[in-house]
Amino acid sequence: MFSQTVEYALRAVVFMAGEPDRPMTTQEIAQHTLVPRGYLSKVLQYLSRAGLVTAQRGLHGGYCLARSPQQITVLDVVNAVDPVQRIHTCPLGIEMHGKNLCPLHRRLDQALAFIEKAFGESTIADVLDEPSQSKPLCRVSPDGSKKLPA
């Protein structure tokens, strides 16, 4: 349902949120998120244009979140790279439908509205703080006793 670009952007932001004040190189983010480095560069540009990450040049440079994980929603990340496309008029171009969506397209738009609402209410901090046996981007040993490198 969501593009690979959205998946990659969410992985990158969640990873950076683990240490939000430390600049991280594209190589480091790519390695830990399993996102191809070249593609990640493109994703980071989208996130930067949307004001979600900043780039720092220099010896200890890299990318950082522009806001705290508590202030970035999942919807912010999705909309930065591949915005949710709501249905406002008949996708088939049927003139008599106009802005009066048929039952099928109205239901599809309602589902998209539900997704927008849920993602808009979920911060990146919420994702990291949610109780779970598996943490985002962390591999855990089969017995659950220790974290293995990603």
C-alpha cells in the first residue's frame, strides 16, 4: 500500500530518533536501516526539504532530526516523500459524479482519511516507546536475551 520510499524514509527517521542529537552519516544510516546508500541520499533530500532533517557539513557532520521525535508524526514522514492521495473527485472522470463520490470511491477515501488520522496521531517517539518484544531496526537473539547488530 505504501511505497518503498515511504518505508525507507520511516526507517531512516526511526533510526535517527534513537540518538536525535547525534549527526549520522548517510553510510551509517544506510548500514543500520538496510537502505541502499544511493537511494537513501534521495530520501534524505526529501526529508530535508520537508524540514524533518538537517544536514551538517564537516568532519563530524551528518544528518540529524530537525525536531524532536515527539514532534514528528508518521504522517509528516509519509507526506515528505509520498503524500497520501485523498480522493476528492471521481477518479474515472465521470462528470455526473463530480465531487459526489460513488460508494466505492467514498469508502476508499474514508479508509485513506482513517490512515491519515492514525498516522497524524502517531509520533516517531510513540513508535520507539511502544512496548514490544521487537524494537524497530534492532535484531534480537532468538532467545530475546540480547540485541545483535543490525
